[in-house]
Amino acid sequence: VFVDDLPVTISLLDNPGGGFLVSGTNPMLTRSGEAAFADLTIRKAATGYTLLAGAPGMISDTSTVFSISPGSAALLQFSVHPGDADVNEVIPAATVQVEDNWGNIVTTGSRELTVRIEDNPGGGTLTGSTKRSTVNGAAVFNDLQIDRAGNGYTLRAEADVLQSVVSNPFTIRAAGSAVRLAFEVEPV
């Protein structure tokens, strides 16, 4: 028996990517006993999603398992921001990843990423490997140094036509600056 105008609702059942249905007509009314959901969107890439279809007075049904793949590369993000360091010492490694418009890491292909100083409060020069190729969607910059002290340096990461990104601020300390306290004589 075909039922028309029955509101069928789709929801995520198995949700390995922590995604959610962000667009599409939901619920959909049946026509000739069918409800066709042609415009639903999940924006978190993962394998193992399933959908649950339900309608008032009906037994629910679960879809087969499916995957959501990342979209096209669109922008860069610092997944690990550069940290504080002394003048001419290696800055704690920064990692930049290639993402689609929804924050999924795009692991296909390799891109050359470049970092440069964006905010330069000390007038420093950036040295080290400022160009790196991505591996599995990310590039690690682990040998960068700046030659002048300053508070509030930032780095900009760039790649071909992708939207660039600026890091969180970090400090380059003067060489030999005091950074911690230590007990000279321990209490007894």
C-alpha cells in the first residue's frame, strides 16, 4: 500500500565523524509511497555513517554504511601554532594543514606551503626551512628561528590559491633571558 503525504524524517544513527545533517529537506513527504532525500549534506569526513529513517506509525529503517570524503582543498589552518623561543633558537615546531571549507583535512595530493613573518615586533628575520611539502595533508615546520627578540610575532602560511592563515602570537626572548626560578638551597 502506497501512502502519500507521510512525513519521513532522516537522522544520523552511526556518526563516526561527529558530523550532523546541515542542509536538505527533512522531513520529506512521501509521493507514491516514496520519499526521496536528494539534498542532505554531512560536512564531516569519516567512514561508517548510517542514517535512520522514521515516520509516525511506521517501523524505522537503517541505511547501509557509507563514507563522507573531504571536499576540495580551500584553506590552510595551523593545527599546531609556533611557540615561544629564544633568539636564534629553534621555534617549537608548527604544523599547517590543508582543509576543505568544512574543516576536513585534505590528504590527497601534495602542496608546497610557505611560512613568513606576518607581525614583526622585533624586526627579526626568519630562517630555516620556510617551504615544506605536505604529507597526508600537513606540513611540519620544525627548524625555524628568528634573530631578534620581540613579543607578538606571528607567522603567515601560504600555498598557491588556498586561503592563507596567520598563527597565534608568540614571543622570541632575548638570548640569556631569565625564564624560570630554581631553588639554590633546598628547604630541610
